[in-house]
Amino acid sequence: MQNGLRIEGLSFSYSGNLADAVFRGVDLFVEPGSVFCLLGPNGTGKSTLLKCISGLLHPGQGRVLVHGNDISLLRAADVAKELGYVPQSQMSAFPFLVEDIVVMGRAPHLNIFASPSARDIRIARDSMETVGIVALAKRPCTTLSGGEWQLTLIARALAQGPRIMVLDEPTSHLDMGNQMKILRVVQGLAERGLAIIMASHFPDHAFLLASEVAILNHGHIVQQGSPDKVITDDNMRDTYGVDTKVLYIGEGVDRKACFPSLRNRLQPSKD
Amino acid sequence: MQSNKETGIHLNPVKLQVFLVLLLLGVSVAALMAGQLRIHPYEVVRILLSGIFPIEKTWSPTLESVLFDVRLPRLLAGLLVGAGLSVSGAAFQGLFRNPLVSPHILGVSAGAGLGAALAILFFGKIFMVQLFSFLFGLLAVLMTYSLSRVYRTTPVLMLVLSGMIVGALFSAATSLLKYIADPVNQMPSIVFWMLGSLNNASNKDMIIAGPVMLAGITVLLLIRWRINLLAMGEEEARSLGIDTGRIRAVIIVCATIIAASAVSISGIIGWIGLVIPHIGRILVGPDNKKLLPVATLIGAIYLVVVDTIARTAIESEIPIGILTAIVGAPIFAYLLRKNRSGW
């Protein structure tokens, strides 16, 4: 049995007809302890791909293997024990307390008539500690900021006890400080040995913490590999349609970064 | 705590439940003693116990008959209808992710109304009215549910809209029946039935409907923590490994059976299923694990209190559907203004 998350030949279409597939033939592998960053312009199906991976949508073709087990053959609760999904979620209609939401992550471990036990509550508390939101435990979720809400959802996914975590644009709508806070937490989870796949709007985030990057565009993975190899001037221009410089910054930053330009055609395109 | 001010009081649920159970007992004894024939509370308890233990009968047979054949079934009906409507209202509010939903949203009362009107028109017997209102209540929800099925799933929005469609259809048919009904006897019967009353509750009703309603209430209470997950939304619940379709069906079946039974016993009593869960939320917060037991108890207490007022306040009986709102609205307004409940 191979640990980690493996995707083989995954295709999906909403109509069921693969001629108008959202994406097709996606192969990728996420190793335990690493962060895989999924890039791509808005509307290319990053979220759809992550939902297929999490078992929320059923792919037309291909397989999703969690530690070598095909998830289409597993019960939803068994998938949820191994794979935590952090959605792009609106806040709840009801002012549930943060601790009540985090403990919901224990659902796959409980039968239909059960309520969380003292042990479940302790696990939820540990998750909140890991993510650094213990102080928010008694806060109604409707009073949280965007970053706090995102951390709550990550803590809930962590309470599921998964070895794989799928995050759908966890930093969208957040300011710079909160973005880094989330990325630090994600990095911490990878250091604990979780295999993490994360969709992002920001190529820079891949330089910050990803060991592997894929670009999803026009229904295919068009590039895949290390951030240095994938995030290049040309690839960024082809993906986002704006001229971009990717430069190495020393001076205490010590990484590459993307610099998009407002001007078009800084360099002539290859084609 | 600062945050508690923003979302209700968050009382200790265990202490609150003990208090509510005691209050429920007190209110029940009061309901049994009150009426044209006042019975002393000590006597009430003794007569009740004589049903189980051999106690020497020092009271008149009339007293015993009033208690066992009139007040006790009515009390039980009030307890069950109040508890049932409240708990199914709370469950539906979680299921539909909307605090403005009542157990009637899927058309159960519109269906029951038509069934009752038909039975009044064609049979005129109270038993037939109860049977028809129950069956038509179920029929209406069944229609709503099948109408909302698309691609083997039932989106929440489709359910609500289907409920509106079915409700409109059944209400229109009821109006038509009222229009063609005999205006001297039948039409007032239909109208009074719709205003709600526990006057017709008999021991026979309680033996048939009681276990059914109790079963529905019990199941909802048992799965109450899962309702929290549904309240987070379909996709999130599924990502937590929940079979949302199945649990939604369980909630709808239970709430429908409860509401249809309640309507068949007592006519249409609005307000309770909508507002009691809110009062519960103000007291213990939105966590359904704490909310559902509290809402069940408050609903039972509330309907017994209101029904006792309805039958003792003036010479003739006040329709309870009217009174639930007149008594409840100011209480709710007060609580709402005092404690913002966070939505």
C-alpha cells in the first residue's frame, strides 16, 4: 500500500458526457509531508477537481486513491476519516460556537445516534490548539473574521483525523497577514506528515511552501513539477494572460516571486 | 461573557432542563385542576395515583371521570402536540438552514386542512376528520417531496418551492370547499377546525396518535447532533462523511408524521413550531444537541399553559390557534429585544 494521495486519469463533466469535460486525464501524486499547489485561472475547474478528489463529485473516468484505496469503493465516512476537505465556505446561518463547529469533524467517527463524547471534544480541542484558535472556542462563528473562519474550518478538517488534507483556496479574500497565518498553519500540518493539496490564486504561495505545483488550464494539467520549473515568465503569461516576471529576491526574502505587469506584451509570446 | 450577549444567554442546559421538567410537572398538575370543576392539587395527584396503586376512593366518580376522560387526554394531547411541533420546527430550521421555517413548510397543514374540510363536508364525524386530515397531510408532503426530486437528489430550495406549490394547490381546494359548503353548519366547522383546538382530544386519540408522535419525537432527539451538520450545508455535511439524503429523509418523515398527527388531533396551531425553537436558541444557543431537548420541553409547557387559558379564561373556549400567537408574540418580542440571538 502506498501512502499519500494518487490521482489517475481523472476526468469529470457535469453532463455525464466526457466530450464537454471540465477537465480530463488528470494524474498527480501528493506525498505525505508535502504541499501540492494547484494553480490556474478562475473558472478552470480547480474547485471541481478538488471536489472529485474529496468524493463530493463523482468523476466520469479515472480513480482517486487514498493510501492506495480507490475512494469510489469506500463508504463516505471512511473517506472522511482519511481525507479532510476544507471548502470555500460561507459562514453558517446559525451562530454555532467555534468549538461546536470544530467538533463536527468527528462526525465520520460517530454513528447516526451518537453525540460527541469527551474524547471527541478533547480531539477537537487539540485541533484548535494545533491551528492556534483555542481562544476563539466560545466565539459564535458569525462574529469571526475571514481568517478566523478559515482556521476554524481547517481545525474541523483536522479533527477528522485525516492523513490527507484538501484545501480549496484557503487564502482567498484574506489580507496579507492572514494569508501568511493560514500558510504557516498549512506548512505546520505538512510537517506533521499530512499530504496536502491546495488550490491557490497566488503563484507566490507555491514558492513559499509547495514542493510541487500543477497548472490546470483549458481542462488539462498543462504544467507540473517543482515551483522553480513550473512558475516561469512564459507559463504565468500563458496561464493568466498578463506579462509576468519571475525573479529571485535575496535580501532576507530568499525566494522567487512573481511580478505581474499592467502592460501587455512585455515580451513577445512564443507563438 | 461578552460574546454571550451577542448570541443569547447560553444557560447551563442541564440545569435548564431540570428546571423545565419541574415546571412541566407543575403546569400539568395545574392544568388538571383548573376548569369549571376545580380539583384540589392534592386530590389530582391522589386520583392519578389511584390509576396505578390501590388507593381508597374518597372522591366522587364524576371527579374521576372529569380527570381521566376529559382533562388527562387533553393534557397529554397538549404536551405531545406542543413538544412535537417545537421539535420538528427546530429540526426543519436546521435542515433548511433557515430560522424562519416552520414544520408546515412542506405543505402538511394545507394538506391536512383539505382533508378535514372534505371529511366535514362528506362525513361530519370527528374520527373521519382526524383520519382524513392525517392522511391528506402525509399526501401533501409526499407530493412536495416527489415534486422536488431531481436527478435522485432533493435540493433544499426545490423542497421549499415545491412545498409552496403544493400548499397553494391544497389551500385553493380548501377555499373551494368552504365556498360550496353549507354556510350554516359546515363552513363554521371548517373555519373553527382550522383555528385549532384541543377540545376533541380523547383517550382513543391518545392511544393511536400518542405512540406515533412519541416515536417521531424520539428519533429526532436521537439524531439531533447530526442536524448541526446538515445546518452547515449539503456539501460540507457530505465532506464530513454524512449521508445527507438519508438523514434528510429521516427528518422529513419524522417531522411530517408528528405534524400530521398534531394537526389531526388539534387542528392547525401555528406559531409554536416557528417560535419555540427561537426561544430555545436564545436560552441555550444554536447547538441542536442542547436546543432540541429544551425546545421539546418548552413547547410542551407552552401549549399546556395556553390551552389551559383557552378553556378557562372565558365562558366559552377561545380557539387555541389565536391564543398561541396572542400569548406568544409579546413573550417572543421581549426576548428578542432583550437578547440578540445572532442571526
